[in-house]
Amino acid sequence: MRLFVRALVLACACAGLAGAPAHAGHDPARQVLPAGDGWASSGPGTTGGAAAPADHVHTVRTRAELVTALAAPAPRIIRVKGVIDANTGPDGKPLACTDYATGGYTLPAYLAAYDPAVWGRDRKPQGPLEDARAASARNQLAVIGFEVGSDTTIIGATPGAGITGGSLRIHGARNVIVRNLTFRDTRDCFPAWDPTDNSPGAPPGNWNSLWDSVSLQKSENVWVDHNTFTDEPNVDSIQPLYFNRPYQVHDGQLDITAASDLVTVSRNVFADHGKTMLIGGSNTSTTDPGKLRVSVHHNVFRNTQERAPRVRFGQVHVYNNLYEGAQVYSWGVGVQSQIYAQNNFIRGIAPEKVVYNWGGTAITDTGNLVDGRLTSLVGAHNAAFPDKALGTDAGWTPTLNRGLEPAHRIRHLKAGAQPAGHHLVVGHGFPTVQSAIDAAPAGAVITLPKGVYHEVVKIPASKRGLSLRGATGRAQDVVIDYDNANGTKKPDGTTYGTSGSATATIAADDFKARDLTFRNSFDRKKHPEITNTQAVAVKATGDRMFFDRVHFEGHQDTLYADSPNVTTRSHQYYRDCAITGDVDFIFGRATAVFDRATITALTRGSDPNGYVTAASTQRANPYGFLIVNSKIRSDAPAGTYFLGRPWHPGGDPEAIAQVVIRDTVLPAAIKPAPWTDMSGFPWREARFAEYRNTGPGAGQGADRPQLTDDQAKRYTKSAYLGGWNPA
């Protein structure tokens, strides 16, 4: 039956791609691997669930639905709509790492027990805490691990469809197809410390994780096609160091081990990862010889540090792939491996960093271009590592090479899962705001229906031009809220710090937000044990950011209007916004205009009650904060609030605050001398000024610098925004 269905679908022009528009009458979910397309086309071929009757076709949107579909009778087709968060409980609510912990496991206790100064470096961790770590890891796997049986097709059915935090486990299965899905951040909550696992040129020891985004073991005839693999937004570069080694929470993106065989990996994107693709798991395996026949073609490997792929034993054809960005090595030549690397395009990578000898003897390297030039990558390796020199004949010639092209045609290769469209709606395939952000392409618009979204949101710099908008037109109807403070403890026992406390961290240039509220609901009174009470609602570092009719709610350090670094200027425009807080609640080094803003200074029952601004403008930047045509209001007693103080982060002498408040109504709560010193830095050395303010808190005098009419012409919205017109 399988052969009949394969022939039938092939006859119906099945060479189309899941990520491309389907021909009339063509169902991508029933597409099979074409003949000659790599190792997975050999033997009985790979048809997945193409023969599934109508009642074996499942559409899934949640973890629970995916588990049910995987347990249903085969052959089966599973169509994934939207983004499935694997770390969720039976009720659909998100699970944190602490929810899996058992046996008394905590990271601080684990670090204390196995610190090399205490445990040493000559043996792996043993004892109750190591047992608790392993048991906690098993608890997580029981939730995030999805077992895939034979005769199955799993395919993204909507743009941006994927699985976040999950591990697709194709173990002991035959005839499986995985297509058009985005796999994100398969995070192991419980990495194991191994002081005996040493990497060349690195300090001793390693942190090792277990869960792969897709894992193949003892499986045959598997086609992995048009998927995207990424760690965003939890990339390795933001992980801490413990015992002077990176705390590695990610294992492989796609690992093919344990005598798996006849696999084709085509047109995927592998991005921003370390241990990318492992083929063959052990130097001493007795079952791998003669297996691990894999074709890897037309994939994009971008900023993949290593293993693209690393091979033991297998005959692996690596052809027509694009490699670019940072890496340590790509092709790892392991024990008894037979890599045939053909017509690949390598951009911006030193030739000697493509091949590395991990105990192998030879690799065939033919037709590969480095920055457009034909290059012997084996020769470059042998010149750089003469003590690890490799032969140039892997001992076989591939024949299943459908679609083989000259390398120059690969320089602009397009691959990966079909991205989300340019208009996404939270709740329609995207269960959280973050899942929609993760799926959205740069420039997309994300609409948030009415409701309170209790989550931490991160928008990376790669999402340039992204827009968030509330659906009702009323900011108070759509709220993104969380309650971390500077001193709140993370699961590893450390604290978040001021920046880490942010409910939303937005790094993308050209970002827009409209008709919604960002709130940090941390309550000092409920947490007297926390003394560092900075609790940021938004940290914004992008350039040309436009917030329109947006509310920012918190207490201390509500709005962190900043830039990526001290040498970069970020322009930000806040129009018709409402900002609420008490201590330094508008702060940072951005060049920011607050136009027609309503600024509410909350009372703390003290004097001073607070400070509206704490700018840290760099000396070389003439423009910091401009508050114009606005209203500051407060129920604090008269004369208890400062307009601002100069913030020098880390004592930076180049942080010379610049703030102008003009044409703004000031409440009686503002002090007659409204500027004050901070951390030993006098306010008179900062650049503070007012102009034409009104209301009971306005005033003149030696302690209230005023712009002249001529000076005021230089401190306008246009001047601050540097020619950018957000309207």
C-alpha cells in the first residue's frame, strides 16, 4: 500500500513544497518524498501519513491536542495551526522550570554541592542532588517530549506554525515526515554539570543538556523538510556562566543517532545555535556501522557554532547548503565517517574553520565555494591542523542527489518554514503575546484582543518594524502585565536586576505600539523582604520607536527609555501616553519626546515622594528627554516631588542628564526647587531646564533654570527627533 500511495502522489506533481503555494487540488500534507531525493527516498521510500483516511487527519492547536493526535491510529496526518507551547499543564497554563523540580532540587543547592572547589574535577556528580536533578529532568521530558510513531506526517498548516520548548522524538519509527514547522527554544531546565567533559581550548568541564528539538533514534525513512530551528528568544549568548563555563540549556536542533538510517534533511533553516546536528552518537557503537545514511541538502546554517553536521560512521551527502555567520566548525569528521561535501556555498567564514577532524580519516570535498571562490576545504583544514590531516576520498559517490545545483546558485538560498503573515492576532493560533512575536516576521502587525496578558514579553532587534496594537482602541482594555522586581529571585537563586525586571523588553528599531497598557504590578507592601524594588514596565532601546496612546504603569523605574549602548542614540516618541510611577519612573539615556503626555506621580507617604525623571544622557548627545504640551498630576502633598535628578549608571562621568520640561502643567506637589543631586553628582552640572510651564507647581528662581525664547527654538520635538517624523 505504501508503494502504491507513493507512486500515486508522485504522479500528481508532488514535487511542490509545503512552504510554497499549493497547486490546485494539491494537499501539502499528503506530499511524499520524490524519488531520488536523498537517502530517505531509497528502500520503500518515505510517504509519511499520505495514505491517512479522512478520520486520521488531525488539526491541533495545543499541547494536549498534539498528544492525542500522536496516539491516534496510523497512518496519520497532524496539521499544526499556530504555535504550540510544550511547557504547559493539562489546563493549558504555562509551566516554569520550578514546576518540574522534585527531590529538593534547586540550582543554588546544586551549584554549591558540585562546585569544583568542593567536589573536585575528576568524577561526575553523584548523590541525592544529582538524583534530584535527573528526576526533575524526567518530569520535564514527560511534558515536553512528543513520541512520534510510524507512518506519520506532521506539518505546519498555517504561516508561523510551530512548537516552542518541545522535543519531537522519532524513536523506533519508520516512514515519518516533518515539514513546515518552526521549532523554538527546546530548553532543558536541568542541565548536568560534568567536570570531566573538556572542550579543546576551553576551561575544564561542561554543562550538558539532553533535549533535542527533533531527535531520531532507531528510525528509518524520515524526511525533515522546510522547517526552521532557532533558540530565540532564549539564545545561548544570554545564558550565565557557572564554574567558568556557559550554562548550556540547549542540546541538538536535529540529532540522528542510535542506528537511524535513510534520512533526508532538506530546505531547513538552522540558526543561532551551538550543537546543531549530530549524526551518530558514540565512537564505540556496534549498531551504527552500515547505518546513518543521511542526505543534507539545500539547508541554511546561520550562526551555528558547530555540528552542521558532525558525523560518525554514516555515509552522509552534504550538498547545496548555505553556511554563513559565526561558527567554530561545520563538518565534523568522526570515527569511520564518510562525508561527501559537494557544491556548498560558504559566506564570510574562514576556510580552515569549515572542516574539523574528530577521529576520522577522510572527507570528499568537491565544488564548494567560499565567498564565491572554489576552495579546497580539506586542504585548508590540513594546512591549519597538520597533526590532524585528513584524506580527500571518503570512499563512495552519491547517486540519490535530486536537485543538485552548482554552488554559485546557492548564494541566495531561501529555506525554512513558511513564516507568519504580516497580520497576527493573539488567541488565533498564538496562545500568548510572545508566541505571536516569535512567529512574526519583521514589519508585522500583532493585534491583541481585550484582556490581561500575564507574561514577560521580549522583542529582539531582529523584529524591526514590528507593531503591537490593542483591538479596542482603549489602552486600559488591553494589558500586558507581570510583577518581577530587581530583587525578585529567579529559579537559579539570582535576582532579575533592574533591566531583567521589565515586563516588556523592546530592542527593535522602528517599533510601534498603540492602544495598550504595559504594567509592572510588583507590590512593595506584599514583598517587604525585597529591598531592591525597581520594577520596570518597559525597557525600550530601539531607534525610531513610536508609542501612541499607550499606558505605562508601575512604581519605581516604570519606563526605561534607553539605547543599546553608550555610543548609540535611540530616538523615541511617546504621543498621548499615560505614565505612572513614583521613583525615577522615566529614566535612561534615550533621546525621547513625551508629547501631550499625562504623567501621574504617585505618593509614597514620604518627603521626597519621588522623582519624575532620572536621565542618563551621554555628554556628546545634546538631547535627552523633552516633556512638552503635557500634564503632570499628583495626589502627593504640596512640595514633595522633584522633577528629576541626574543618573550616572555605574558612576559614568559621561552621563550628563539633559531634560527640558516645557509648555506643561505642573501640580502643587512639585518642589519649589525641583531638581536634586543623585549619588554624589550635583544637579547643577546636568542640563535641566523649563520653559513656559503653568499650574500650581510652576515657578521661577535661581533653582529653576529657564530657557530663553531663542533657546527654546532649539529644544523642540523636531530637534529631538533628528528629522524623523513619526506621524
